[in-house]
Amino acid sequence: MKKLAAIVAPLLALSLIVTGCGGKKNAADESASDAVAGTQANKLTEDQTDGALVSLKGVFGETTNIEGGIDVTVSNPMNFMPSADAQNYTENLTVNTMEITIKNGSTEDLDTSAIVFSADSGVNTCLEIVDPANGYEGVPVVILPVGESLTFKYATGCVGKPGDNLVVKTWFSAAKVNFEGTIA
């Protein structure tokens, strides 16, 4: 048993060194971008980018029509200061708010639980700011009937400054739309 332990222990230590496991990272050294990189939201958007059938470019403040009769409008970003209880907010993020309107002009009801929103600024993935005290609770999960519209507030915090590139991405079952502009 001691011989087995003498063989296994060095191999285990070597594998931890080679893979980088076991090393502690100072939280102060981790940037907000590093913290976002491995999140479920970031993985989801990466996975869904490849699966979109149609890729469209939208402009903040203008309505973009998605194949099938769905219209999406993302207002121009405005600077926003979240409440003390907001989720995902840290002081090094520049937070912008937008109003998003989805109009279901298709021939079927729309399940909004299948819609995904994310944002990035250059190489930095942004975080959705959830701030119920100010009405920011993410995409409402409803069945949107044919002919009806839904408007909600969306806030995102980015590592960046006003004037930097901002892209708000939305994925529907048949399309991806990138709304492009700048951080306010």
C-alpha cells in the first residue's frame, strides 16, 4: 500500500501542476471580464450563436423585423446607477439601461422563455444587472399572444467607458440579432 501511495502521490501532484489545478488565484487579480468568461450566460450565448439560422444587425432605437413577423426594438442606451441590492453589479462596471419591446406579428403565440439576451463591449462580456427595486428583472417569462407586444427594462454592466462599443445580442429560435451602438 505504501508503494502504491509513493507512486500515486507524485503523479497526482504532477497532474495538478500541469493542468493548473490546485493553484489559488488572488480575487483582487481577477478582472470583471475574467469573472464573466466562465458563466452560464456566456456559455449559453456562445452555444446559441452557432445555432442561429438567420443573423441580423439591428440599431439601437430602431425596430428590427425578424423572419416570421416578430419585431424587436432596443432603445438607445442610457447611463444607470443600480440600487445597493442589485445583482451582478460592481463599481468597476459602467451600467446602461435600455427598454426592449417585442411585438409578436407571427401566426403563433411566442414563448418568451426561449428568448436570450446578452451584451458585450469589445472583448469584454457584459453582465445583466438584475435590480428589482428599479424594475430590472430580466426578460419576462410569458406566452405572448399573436398581435400583442411586450415592453420591459434591461440593464447591462460592462467593463468599459462611455463611447466604447456596445452590442446587445438577442436569440430567438430562428434568428440572432445584434443591436450595435456605444456605451452611454
